[in-house]
Amino acid sequence: MFFLKEEAKVITLHPSYFGPNMREYLITRLNEEEEGRCTGDHFVICVMDMVDIGEGRVIPSSGHAEYTIKYRAIIWKPFRGETVDAIVTSVKPTGIFTLAGPLSVFIARKNIPSDIKWEPNTVPPQYTDHADQVIEKGTSLRLKILGVKPDVAAINAIGTIKEDYLGPL
Amino acid sequence: MSSNLLNQDFGSEDEDDDFNPVVQDDSDAEEPKKQTANTSRRGNDRIDEEDEDDARNGDDDEEEGADEENGDDDDDEEEEEEEEEAVGRPRKRRRGGVHSFFEEEAGVDEEEDEAEEDEDELAEFGTEMHPDDLDALPAGAETDDRRHRQLDRQRELDATMDAEKQAQMLKERYGRNRAAATDALVVPKRLLLPSVEDPSIWGARCKPGKEREVVYSIQKRIEERPAGSRNPIRIISAFERGNIMQGWFYCEARRQADVTEGLEGINFYYPSQKMILVPVKEMPDLLRVQKSEDLNPGGWVRIKRGKYHDDLAQIEEVETNGLTVTVRLVPRLDYGMNDDSAAIVDPKRKRSAANTARPPQRLFSEAEAKKRHGKFLSSNAGLGSKSWNYLNDTYIEGFLVKDMRVQHLVTKNVNPRLEEVTMFARGGEDGTANLDLASLATTLKNSTADDSYQPGDPVEVYRGEQQGLIGKTVSTRNDIVSLQVTEGDLAGQIIDAPVRTLRKRFREGDHVKVIGGSRFQNELGMVVQVKEDTVTLLSDMSMQEITIFSKDLRLSAEMAADGQLGIYDVHDLVQLDAATVACVIKVDRESLRVMDQNGSVRNVLPTQIANKITPRKDAVATDRNGAEIRHGDTVREVYGEQRNGVIRHIYRSFLFLHNKAQAENAGMSVVRTTNVVTVSARGGRPTGPDLTKMNPAMAMQAGRGRGGGAMAPPQRGRDRLIGKTVTVRRGRYKGLVGIVRDADDQTAQVELYTTNKPVLIQRDILTPKDPITKQSLDGGRGRGGSRVPFGNSSQSRDGWQGGRTPMAAADSSRTPAWGGASSARTPAWSGGMSGSRTPAWKNDGSRTAYGDGNRTAYGGLGNRTPAWNSGSRTPYDSGSGYDAFASGSRTPAWGSASANTGNRTPAWGGLPNGRDQRDYEDAPTPGGYSAPTPGAYGAPTPGASAPTPGAWADNAPTPGGAFSAPTPGAIPKRGYDAPTPAAYDAPTPALGGTAATPGASYDDDAGPRYDEGTPSP
């Protein structure tokens, strides 16, 4: 689910950046560092705007300046039970690896409808029910997130397509 | 079996509430009598129906019960229900006729109510077989037709009901009842318990171990003299309790005399010992089956004695009597290799030999058996698999399959070890499934107890009275778990439940850890599927699906810190031997699976590992194209399988790659650096703030080829000692003179005058000499620093920077600042400070600090501050609170100077005015401070110094005011005489030294100076 979240970030600036375009630099830095970041809990999709850049503070003994920037960002936190669209990145006998935006979702064999079978002999290998449903690399899938496992700087999820209205689009 | 009807009536009220209340009420009223009140007609009905049922399915008691009661029940329904009953109880032999008299064993798999059923049956038989038995029934039982009427009514009602509805109702009713009925705790059995009206049970003594024979004898006798014969045996039943009550057997009869009569002359019976009447209360206990051991096929046991003592065995089959078990063992055979072939086979000898040398466990090999023992070997081609008969034992698929008595097996706390279990692995999918589920299900059930439930575990009561409750465990003690109910009406309450009625509850997507004793222990994964109490999870590490019992799982908060064996972790790089490194790809309980640099996979024990290679994150290699690759980069193999992955380890020319999408080898693969190309460098490579990008100054520097903001290394140029004439002060060359030919930091190569050969001499024992006068020149010891003081005063820049200190040392107490800095300033200060300042200087003696402060202010050190702020010294800045340098109030002093030295003013002016001192330090734009230090100082200083001599010389422009008070003219003179007031007593020499007039300074300085300009010979 997407949220608009207000967050604060401390950016440390080398003295050589102290100058007229410091502000722009701070913003660039913020965008560079934040956008696309995964906290283990959510993904930062986009930094919307700065709420407050705040006053810098020179750190004694190093001369760096520390800025606490408050900003608003669009974040995406995947939830269990959320239905997302994803693209298949690889297909293995054990299951299907997909990417839903930045989130990698694995669909285990158990979570694939039993009529969709592993077909290793085709090129590329695919899961198919020998009818209109073919899942191979690059296929778009609609899946439901079953579980989300937070990591230090990544999120892993498993999903299912074993429900109504889920599966290849 | 008669209890079916009874079950209906006695079953928990809530279940029956909605069904046929009229009948219910009616029957409730009758309850107390029902147990024995089976009339003959009813009995006939039942038996007929049961026989029919038996023809179809003999093994499902409860189902039959349902059918019996509703005789017109349709078959479909019945079959469906049978299918639902997934785990059928072991086929129970149908006892009929005379067999029903005997409880052959104490019904291992029967509930106590079945004992009651037997009683009922007996009663029925009685009515059928002999009128004599009628007196065994309570009075009026045979005439009571209430039950029949009730049954008729029921049937009528059933007949009128729509079949489908009826089926549904039945299903609803018995579907639930079934689960309940199987559990001893659920059905209120107290109503089924024997009463005083039932036949009594007498316990009699016999020879220990012969209990069963006695029972058989009784059975035989009853067969010979059945009821109705001339001299019937009136013992209703007889049973024994085997090992539990050795030397006892029990007879059921109405009167003691019947028993005594019936037992007359039975072998092993001790008639002399008194028979005891079992109190009614204790009767149920007699028949209570101690169901301690759940032996299920696939479970693990250990052999108690014999050749296979302590060996692990897998249960192949359990006989229905529960006493004999077919087990599968890994045989210990020597195939006669150790036999003396000439020796006569002597069973005793053989046994002792077996004891002394126990062959190792190995699967049976017919080839080896044929070598020596071909005569003992025969093969039986079975339907499924081929089996071998060897020395009277059967071997199937290499395993010994043997019937053993339960007494000879250890069934509790078996704790199969990994390596033992692996021997039983049948390989392939079958093997894995077999191993895990079976071992978990059976063997470890006994040790479920304490450790598997921990506070906070989500649990579900899946059987027992509180079936269906969902909660979280609060505490556990022994076998009882307290749980806090989280859902339903009881939410919030804390209730106790026995462990065996609980199972852990997981949802799909939960992140769990395997805690049980399976080979998946410590595996982490996410739950993919939950089916009753088996949970399928997807291992984080191997991306494999694992099916496991929920009791062996626990919610895991850990983050992918999978498997660890001691210090070894999955994906660690370990050293196997000097030439081999390997990456751990799997951590089992006792061994590691590793993939070495050549890609071969093997199992090693932790002891076989030399050491763990701590990962070097900064290791660098080059790929095929010569591009740099590092830890964390994604690379792809060019040839072969085109594997790609993220570099986990770099070891010489091998890369260990990790690819999450690869299931085998935990996603690891090994490639050579020369075979890969970079796909992408690690995104998170510490780029940091790119200083060259935004800062124009830096960019320019970068353009000049000097990267970063690092300080330029000191440009030393030629060592100034080279070419100098020196004398050696110490050592074997002491006193000798020579010329320095070469020098470095510590040593100098000196060509001595005497020997004309270059020798290496420590630099610090050399003293420069004037080549002509041979007088010692000071210096030459230090390198950069000590040189400075000897530079002429125009080198004020050096004077400002560190080099001053040695000079201060040389010049006694005088603060070098004054001397090194523009000499012009001194007067300025003195002038600016006028009279009022001087005392201040004198008083606090902080003049040095002032000088220091002067310097340190720019260095950013704080200790200057007090000096500046001490009001006594600098009246002007105390009030303003401004930095003395920055403040305008100081301007008088500087003002004069700045009039002269125009270029210094901007430097100061660049400082933010109006900030207090802290601001000054912390100013976010310390433009003047950190980076540009040399600029700020170096530049103005010479400027200041440049005009100074002028000012000094002609007293001209500035110092008009400045110089007025202290009379500069006087200063030099006094300075040299040292009569100057306190203010100048210390600095005097320095002043002299720094005076631009070398002549004067030489006067002042005792020794001659070693100067740059000094011509060397």
C-alpha cells in the first residue's frame, strides 16, 4: 500500500560544499539517497517535497555540517494479503520469481494452481496449463502477497496465484 | 458397539440440541437404565445390522454405529464418511460367538467403553442363548419395550425425512461426534461405568508369566461347556493384564462360586491363594489401557538387546495386537567373513563371537553374502520388491526386516541422530518424505512436552473439550500449557490445556524457524501452506519446500540468519586444506555441505575445516575485460552455463557467486574471474559525497590532477644537509669531519675527510660546520621545522605556521609569533593597546596565550577563547562580546595596521561580523577557516610584513597612532638592553631576532646563524 510519509534525514555535508548552491546540493543528495531505498519495512518511491531543511550544524572537530531535513515521501509498504501486479523474472521448478516493482515475490509450487504445471522442455521453460495460461519469463502476473519477510535492506515476499482472478494477465 | 446409541444420548448436550429434541428428552429420562437395558429384540436388530455392515466394512466402528442407528441410511453417505475418517484405527477384529467372551489382550487400541460394549454383548448373548442368563439381567429388562417403541418412532421419523436433509443432519451430527467419540476425555463416560448391578470381577493368582495360558484354558473350557450345556461355565469373561499385573488374571462372573467352579483344575492357577473381588470403582482401571506408546509405522525405535542393541530401527508395521512390531534395521552382518569355516556351528560360540566383534552397520549385500554364505541365502521374489532370506532373516532393499516384540524395543526418548536416520533414507522424494514426517510424527511425539511450546506461541486446541480454541501460550508446566484465548467468546481468558491437545497455529506467510529434531532444524522459511498440523514452508536459504509438523516450528523474528553450526554459517568461506577453500552451502545438525573452488560439493564435518576465512570486502579482482570487480558486484559467466550472481567471495581467481533464483547449492556457484563479465557494480558502493562534482575549487584541483582535498605533501626539495660540511658528534666517527653526499630522513651518507669513503651516519649525530671556520652551525638536525628559524625574517609565512615553536625554544620565552610574524605588528599591538593594555599583558601572563590564541583561533581550538575573552586584557572586546579579531571594536589596533596592510583587512572582513565567538567557530561557512587557511594567513601576512619594514624603517604611515605610545624607536634599543617593561621583557630577544635588520639580530643571537643563503664551501 502506498503512503505519504513524513520523514527526517540527517545529511552530513563536507565543508567544501558550503556555498551558494548548498541547498540544491542537499536536495540532490536527499533524492539520491532516499529514492528507491528500502528500509526493510517499506520502499521509498519518491521524495515529494522538503518540509524543512533546518539549520545546519557544524560538527566540532571535523568541520562537516549536519543538516536535518524533514521531507515527505511516497512510500510503498507491501502487506500480507495485498494483491499486486508483477513481472516474472525467472521460472524454476521450485516456483516463480517475480518482481512487483522493487519487491521480489516468490511464488512457490504449492501456491500455483495445480492445473498449471511445470513444463521444463519448452524454450524458455514455463508453467502452463496447456491452454491460455502460460507463465514464463517476462509474463505479467497478478498475485497476492502471502507473507513479507523484512530484511536489513531488502524485503522478500512470497505470493500466491492459487486464487480466483490471480494469475497471468 | 452398543455404545453408539448410548453415545447419542450421552453425548455432550450442545451437540445434540438441535436434533430431534423430542426423542432426546425421552431418552434422557431413560439414561440410567440404558447401559444394561438392551432387550433381546434390540439385540437381535443390532447384530443383524452389524453383520451386514461387517460384510461391507469391518473396521469402522463409529461409522457403523451411525448406520446402525438409522438403518435406512444410504450408502453414499456412509462411504463419504469413511473417507473422511482419514486415519482409520487399526482393524479391530470382530469378536463374535464365543470369542466375545474373551478379552484376549487388554485391548491395546480400545477405549474402555468397549469393555462396556462387550458387557452389553454378553448380555445380549445371554438372552439369546440361554434363559439361565436372563437372570443376569436386571429385573424387567426383558419386558421393557420402551426402547423399541422409541426406536420405531425414530425410524418413522427418519423415513419421513427428506433423504438429503437427513444425510446432512447425520453428517453434522456424527461428523462432529466422531472426533469427540474417539477421545476418551470428551464423552462423559461416567454414565457407562459399571455399577453394582453389573457382573463382578474377581482377580485370581496364577503362575507369573502364564496369565495368558490360563486365559486360553478358560476359553477352551467355555467352548467345551458352553452356556446351555449341562454343566455350563458361568464365567462371563476372563482377561489378564500382562506385564502390568504379573501373576494375576481376572474373571468376570456374577458370583464367586461361578468363578471357583470354572477355574477348577486349570493349569498354573493357584487356587490356594485367595481370590479378590475387584471393587466396582476399580473396574475401569483394570481395563484402562496404558496408551503410552504410540507405535506407528515410520516411527523410530531402538533395540533393547542383542546384536542390534541400541541400534535405531524404523517401524515397518505394527501388529494389530500392538505387541509385535515389524522393524526395519540396518543389518550388522559379517557374511561369515570372521567365521572359522572349519568350525562347527555352535550357537553359543557364535553369540559370544558376535558380542566381541560387532560388525558395522551396513546395508545388506547379496553379493557379499553369496561369497561365503551362499547356502544360507535364498531369494524371494515378491510382488513389489525382491527380498532375500539369509540366515533366517529377511532382507528387503538392503534392510533387515524383523518382527520384534514391543518389550524388546525402546520406544521412548529414542532421539534418532542424524547419521542414523540418514542410513534409512531411501533416497529420492520418497525418502525425504518418509524420513521427516515419520520421524517427527511418531518418535518425537513423546518428547513433545516442555520445550516445544514457549510463551507467546500461537496455538490452537484441536481436540478435547476445548477444541477449536485459539490463543497464545502464557506458560507451560510439564504437560500442561496455559494459554490465553485470543478469539471467540472466551477471548482474554486464560485456560489450561494438555500439550497433546494443542498444536501450533501458523498462517500462510509467517516467517518461521524449524526447532524440532528433524534434519531441517534451524531452517528458516516462510509458510506456504498449512494443512491441519502439517506446515509447508519455503526455506529462505534453499528455496525448497519443506513439509513439517507445526509443533516443530516457531515464529521467527530472526532475519535470514539461517543455519549455523558453531561458527560456520551458510555462505561462509572456509579453508579445507592449504589448496582448497569452499563455501558452505548447507548446515546440517552435525555436518556441513560445502562447495569447493572447483565446484565439487561434499559433506564435511566441522572438524575437517581448517579455519573460516573472514570475508575481505575490499578484495578486488578483474573480470574478463579487465574491469575491476568487487564483493557485491553482479557478474555473469561468459561461457558454459552463463551463471550469474552477486559476488560473495573472491578467492584468488575464483569467485563465489550467489544467485537467489538458483535452488541448488543454496544459490552458490563458483566461477573463475577470467570467465565473467560485470553486469553491474554494486549499487551501494560507497560513493559518498562526490567532492569534485559540486565544488568548483575542487573541480579545478581535480583538473590539475590533484584529487581530493588532501593536503599537499610538503615539498621539500633537496635536502639541505646535502653538501654541507658536518662533524660527527658521537660514535666511532666522533669528531671526524666530512661532507654530506646524500641524506634521507634518518641517515646521511657522509664522505669523511679522513678516509675519503662514504659512510652512513645517523643524521642526528651530525653537526653542520662552517666549511671554512669549522665553527658549528646550529641546525641540520631537524628537517623542515628547525630550518625555519634560520630563515630570514621575510619568511614570515613559516614563522606563522608551526615552525615557530623551535624558534621559541631557541629564543627563550619569547612568543615566536611576534618574531615570526610581521615584526610590524608588534609595535602595532603595543601602540594599539596603549598603556592600558600593557599592564594587562603583564598581569595575566597570558600573553603567550595571546600569541597562541592568535594562532589557534584559526586552528579551531577552543583554548584560545578564554585568553581573548578575559576582559582585563582586552577591554574593547569584552564589552562587545565579539571575537576580538572579528569585532569592529578592535579596529583601532588593527585599523592602524589595516591602513597599511590593505590586503589583510579583507581577510578579517570576510568574517561574519556581529556573530559571537561561538558562531564564529561553528559558522557553517567557515570559508576563511578550514580550507583556505593558507590563503587567509599566508596571504595577508606577507602583506602585513611587507609594509612593516617600511613602517618600521620610517615610522611612516600607520603607526602614527600606533607607535606613538611605545615609541618604537625605543623598543629596539630597549629590547636589546632588555630594560623594557614587563610587556617586553620576554619577547625582547624575539623582537630582536625578528627585526628585519639582520645585523641587529645577530647581535642579539649569540651563535652565528645557519642560513639558507649561507654559502657552502
